[in-house]
Amino acid sequence: MENYLSISTLNDFVFCPYSIYLHNVYMAADEELFHAAPQTQGKASHRAIDAQTYSTKQDIIVGLPVFSNEFGIAGKIDIYKSEEKSLIERKHQLNKIYKGQIYQLWAQYFCMTEMGYWIEKLSFYSISANKTYPVNIPSEDDKKEFAGFILNLRNFDPETEIPINENKCRHCVYCNLCDKTEVENVYS
């Protein structure tokens, strides 16, 4: 049986493949050792989703486990509004939408459509700004790009050189625990 990739690791892989390794090394440790304000706020923002207390409306599904056999991915969605056929990924704060975040939303979309859900709208919702950012439904070319990305993730060799981007390192919660850089993160 093929191992399913976690949807939550897609953005991490785009950000820095080594961060996935560091996450797995430190995940049993006390989060206070490495979680910075953005991660703490993000986790707090997901409490209503994780606890299934976001809404009592019958047309709103939250925290639904999803999977795709086609892509070998699995995870959970934040919000699906069935009457609007809208899939929403919530973020505490969203100043810019990055490719890894798009891949996460596409992954949720591909999982849900494979599972038989009809989706006409995709968006990110910034809790702090109370603002919705629409995202286009992935085209066939987007689907091919996504499939290539998943293949690259699956074939990634951690023995290869990890490209160091000091700007990304400064914003990585594992920066001070990382043996690949001497940069201090902005949260110290």
C-alpha cells in the first residue's frame, strides 16, 4: 500500500524540504521550544474547526478528513459550504498567498472532487483581516503542475543539498534548531 502524503506538508515542502524533517524530529517536543507567535495564533484559529464548533448550520462541513487515491494525499479541510459549493482555507493572517498554500488548497479540492463533492469556489479567509481571497479552480494545466509537484515531493532525496534562503530561514520556526544555517529567526 502506498503511503499517503499529508496535505499539511505540501506548503512546508515548498517553503523548505528540510523543515519537514525538523518537524518530525521535534514534533514530540514541547511546542513552546520552537513555536513562534504565527504558529501559536494559527493553532488557536483552528480550534473551532478541530473541535467542530465553528458552525451549527447544516450546510457547513468543517474539519472533514479527505483523501485522493489519484495523488496519494490525505488531510482535512477547514470549511466546505455545500449550498455555495465553496471550499475555504482559513488562515489567522494572510499578507500574501504563496504557492505552497495554493497547493494545499488544490489538494483539498482534488480530494473532495474525487470523493464526490461539487466545488465551484475556492478561497482563503484571513481571520485577522476578516477578508476573503478567491482562488481560481485549478485548470488541467494546474492539475498537471500539481501532479509534477507531488512527484517531485515523493522523489525528493534528503541527501541532496538543501538550498538555503536566508529570508525564509529568518521566518522558519525551526531556524534556531536547524544545522543548515546560522541565521537567527525574526521571532527570537
